[in-house]
Amino acid sequence: MEHEGRMKDDGSKVAWWKITAGVIGGAIALLALFVLAVSIFCMYRRRRRHCTFDAEEAMKLPPIYVAKTVLEPPIFDLKEMQQFSLLELNEATNAFNKRIGEGGFGAVYYGMLPDDQAIAVKVRSTTSIQGLREFTNELTLLSKIRHANLVPLIGFCPEQQILVYPYMSNGSLQDRLYGEAPCRKPLDWITRLNIALGAARGLHYLHTSSGVRCIIHRDVKSSNILLDNSMVAKVADFGFSKYAPQEGDSMVSLEVRGTAGYLDPEYYSTQQLTVKSDIFSFGVVLLEIICGREPLNIHRPRPEWSLVEWASQHFKEANIQAIVDTSISASYTPEAMWRVLEIALASVEPKGHVRPTMEDIIRELEDALIIENNASQYMASMSIESLASARLSVSDINSTKPAPPAPLFYQFDPSPVFSETMGSPDPR
């Protein structure tokens, strides 16, 4: 009996310990679940604080703006760049209801920040040929460079591939030269020269003075030259920009990027990128400024399809009146016009090594402005009678003036690559 009682006591102790262990284990499990729940909640709150975007709010936005790609480091290391939430930009743009442009990256929308600063919000579309690489490229590059003639970057949205810039109230150079009727407004010759000079200075900064390696823009065109409220030119769109090789590096070989009509034929044929590719594209822009027309248009008569070929032929014949935009035909000084036309055609030479540098272009544009400004002062100082007499004398001189010699840089031989029909000059 005593042995039997001892067995019962031992069984009771074992059962008690099992119950105790179960209770303790359950408590530990509950505590672990509680700690896990608190951790998840804190992470959620932290994410909400830094990235105020959720599915419920996303349903209120247009479908194209629902975030698909959350940016990873090192994007978030760009502490000097302002970060906007998607909802902040939705509010600033009034639900993205005012589209002001469209490019290879996507649509651009007008917005207003709480401090009343007007902004342009560039949103990558779902059909864009540019991707995260181009977005990151523009973001990181613009965080390192600053110049009066480059469009500055205000910030970005880490929830979606969105870039935020100051709003350029006068649109693009392309719009002003030959865009849609509401955007197309007359630009006098002096204003055109100042725009060309500003853009050239911006590109010169990229090529030589940015504080980092030489940067090649790779997509210079009139639609990427924006005009602020003072008509100051600012170069935009750095998604395709690349660093040039340094001394000792091999030549940069890349997939060819650019826009038909502006694309350097040497770069196209060799796939070797150099700074002279930007020079060629800017030469086309200078011709647009002079002629007031697009670089390619297959709806024109065949000899006029290519702006470069058409302008070069008239230049050889010393017939610049045939190509100068009629809206400025009575407002330029012939010597200044010749200088700009010569440097423009030198810039579109098929062989890159004979093209001028951006410094050469700036010097010629500055000289052209000096000529125009001096001519304006001279004309303003003359009486009406002497002005009429001077015009008559100039007309007599011009009627017997021989054709000017070909410029130092210019021996035009249209490249067979450029002469190919490349279609309409739609962006990329």
C-alpha cells in the first residue's frame, strides 16, 4: 500500500510539472507573438511615416501612377534631394489633371507646391522605353551638377519613378519655333541668339566644367532646351547622359541613343560615343534656330527632307535668304548670320574630328551678338534720312558682293548614314 501511494505522489508531481511547463511555454509563445506583432506594427508605422502610400489611397489616383517599383538604395542616400510622397504630388498636381508635355520618359504635369512654387512633374509611363536605369542616371547626375543653363532638379518620389523640376513657363525651344499654334510665338533674332548661347554654355559646362568627368548629353535637341520666365535657356533631360572616357580608358561603346534628325552619323555607324556627338546635335539645333523648321520632314519636297542637307546646299550657293526664317528675315545683320550659319554647318560635319568644340561655338555666338548689338546702337543713332540712305547703299553693295569663302571647319559632304530616310523626328 505504501509503495502504491508513493507511485501516486510521483504521478501527481509529473503531471504538475507538465502543466507548469505547458503554461510557461504557452506564455513564452504568447510573449513572442506579442513582440512580433509590436515589431510589425512599428515597421508599418515607420513606413507610413516615410512613405504615405497605401492601396486604399492608390485607388484614388489614376492607374498609371500606382507604384510598381520601389526604389532601392543607393537612391535613398541622396539626402540633399527632396523626397515627395505620391500623395503629395497627387495633391500638388490636382490629381495629375494638367498635362504640359510628353517625352521618351513619359508625361509631364503642371503642379504647385504649398509654398506656391510652380513645378513640372515628370512621370515614367508604363510604355516608356526608358527604365529604372535612365531614371537613376538622371537623378544621380543632377544631384551633382548645378549651372544656370541646366534645368535643376527639385526632388523625386521614391514610391514611383517621378522627377520634380521647376516649371519652365515659356516651354521648349521647339514649341516656340514650330510647335502647335498655341505654343508657337515669334522669337526675334537677338532672342534666338541668346537662347543658343545659353544652351551652348550649359553643354560646355557638362563637357568641361562640371567638377566631375566630362558628361555627354546624348540627346541634345530643341525640345530638350527649355525656357524660363525670363527666356533663359536651360538644357533638360539627362536620362541618356554618359560620362566620357578618361585618358587611358577605351572608347565608350554603347547602344546608340538619340533622336532621328539630331543623331550623329559617326556615332550611329561606329557606336563609339564622343563629345563631338553632342556638337553634331547642337549644330542641328542652331540650324533650327536660323531656319525655324524641324530637322526632318518627309512631307516636304524631297530636297528639303533633311534640314542639314537643304541648308548646306543653299549655303554653298551663298543664298542664305532662302533658308532664314521669314519671321526674322528683316532683323538680322548679314555678318552675324553668316557666323552662326558657318559654325552650325561646321558642327554637322560627318567626321567628328573636324567639328568645332563647344568653346568655339560659344565664341562665335558671342561675336554674333556683339555684331548685332553694335549694329543696333549704330542704327539707333542715325536719322531717318541717313538710315534710308544707308539701307540703299547696303543693298547696292550686297547685290555685287561675292560669295563668302567656305569656313575653316566646313567642307560638307553629306554622310550616307545621315542621308538615309529615318522617318519623322518624333522623340525616340
